Amino acid sequence: MEDTAGVLLDLFVIFVLAKLAAELFERLRQPAVVGELLVGVAIGPYALGIVDVPFAGSGDSLTFVYDVIAELGLVMLLFSVGLGTRLDELLEVGPRALAVAVLGGALSFALGAGLMAALGDGSTESLFVGAALLATSVGISARVFRDLGVLGSREARIILGAAVVDDILALLALTAVAQTGESGGVDAREVGVTAVLAVAFVAFATLIGTRAVRQYSLHLERLRFSDAPLAFALALMLGLSAAAAELGLAGIIGAFLAGLMLAESREHLQLEERVAPIAAFLVPFFFVLTGAKVDLGLFAEGETLALALAITGLAIAGKLIGCGAAGLGLGGRPMAILGVGMMPRGEIGFVVASVGLAQGSIGGDVFSAVVFMSVATTLLTPPLLAALFRGRTPVAT
């Protein structure tokens, strides 16, 4: 009972402070998500200690509860983004999105692994750092795009499409690197099967699922229970999120694909209206709880801080150069938006670092440096995107 009361009190504090911070940052003409992240840093267990949210992997049952709440917020965010995105809009930018994901991911992986190799670290540790730099946490950029009202822009559509490809690449990289850490080699067959399943899942949802919803009305209005369209939509969101997670993909990819499917339904406008207040309630928990995992004390040692800054610099450069180059021909500012939009690693970096630490493949200093990189790229992205979009009308071709 005491644990339940404590969790409810924490959620109350998180929600109220998140909304106050969002209001303040909106008045300062800054993205609300920055305020939510900074609130998390301030009230987390490593600062004021108002909310006790230890880092994932501690084995604490309450940590699991907070992680689930945060994941629900992120899942709801990407579902709402999917509802506002049409498949034909993504397909228009498909080749460009593929290039953004591949070039940005490959360069980031090479820079991260190359740095660790140059420092004399083992091949497995180098590969884990490369994998951590490869992945992108699109939830951060998606939130900024939504808050700025530019989800329909060409750049936003390219980044959303690239995020799906990027997540598959990150899954394959993590699978291969984890196998190397466990057995010293890579099972090509297992990696191949994982790739086929991941691609098949995405293809089924985008090509078959959306077409079925477009051609055949769901007739949800015939159901007798209240809020039938919303209930069906939420069930589909949770089902595809779970399926994606079972395949090793991020659950948010399943949520985004569920929204993408339902964006083709005749009820999609109604669904967007009904989902919005749910998202307004759940989404801030993800960003505050993400900020609460920041332990600034980890970087008191000069060597660890130097390593963290080096990894962070390469993480930023990899996406800016690789993803920006994939936008060649669009203009300087769109190229910069693509690079910045693919920059945040967020919870994806946490996951890769946690797997490596649990295996003993990376040390505590490298783990701390990767966490620093994940948080830094997450905090830097919103204000940079807001500045890049300020003063111009996004192109929506």
C-alpha cells in the first residue's frame, strides 16, 4: 500500500511539474520537451531526490513500474504521430529516408567503433559503442515536430521514414554485437532470420495493413460498447507494439505503424481528437523519467568526462554529416534538419549500454560515457530543431 501511495505521489509531482515547465518554456519560445527533460534531471534521484527513479537494470520492482509508464508515454506519442501521417507521404520520400538511415547509421557506427579501437579498447567494446551511436530515438524529434506543427513537412516525413529503417539496422547491429560479446562470433543465420522477420513485420503493416484499412471500412460504428473506435485503435496500438518488441524492434515502431494503418481509415480524424488528451497525459512521463536517469556525478573523473565528450561529439558528427549528406540537393537548412532530427539516441543508447554492461563487454566508464552521450543528444535536439524551423514555412512536397 505504501509503495502504491508513493508511486501515485511521484506521478502527481511529475505531471504537475512537467506541465509547469512546459508552460514556462512555451512562454520562453522554447520546446516544451526541454523543460520536461530538465525537470526530470532536477527532481531525479541524482539531484534533488524528489522522485526516486533508479536507472533501469537495478532490479528494483518500482523501477520496472516507472519504465512501463515511461514506455506507455512514448508508445502513445508515436501512435499519435502515426495517426497524422499518410503512407503515400512516407513512400514519396522513401528513397531519401533509406539513404538518411543508412548513411547516418553507418558513419556513426564507424566513428564510435573507430574511436574505441584507437584508444586501445577491445573489439567487442568498440562494437558496442558503435552500435550505441548507430541508433536513433525518433520519439524526441517526433515530439518537437508535433509541438512545432511541422509533422507534414518534407523533413519530418523523411526522418519518420528513416526511423523505421534505422530501428531495423540498430536491431541487427545489437544482435550481432551481443552475440560477439557472448560467444566471440556472429551467427549469420540468426542475424538473417532476425532481419527477415523485422522487414516482414514492417512490410505487412505498411503495405498490407494500410491497404486493407483503406479499401475495407472497419465499420466500428456498428459495435455497441462505448468508444468502440478508440478501443479498437488502442488495442491495435498495444498489439503491434508488443509484436514489435517480441521481434526485438522498439515497441514504438509498432505503435507508429498502428497509427499509420489507422490514418487510412475514415475515422482517423475522430481518432486523432480522442487520442490527443490521452497523449497529453502520458507523454510527459517519458521525458521527465528520462531526465531523472541523468547522474551528473558519474563524470567527476576527468578521464570519464573526456571520453563522454569525445563519444558525444562523434555521435553528433555522425548524424549531422551522414544524414545531412543524404539530403544533398534539398538545401542547407533541410540537410541540417535531417542531421539534427536523427541525432538523439535517448533510450536506445541506454538499452545498448545496459546490454553491454550486463554481459561484461563494456566497463563502467564506457557505460557512463554512452549514457552521457544519450542524454546530451536528447537535450540538444529540441532547441536546435526549433531554431532551424524558426522563421520559415516548412516545405511539404
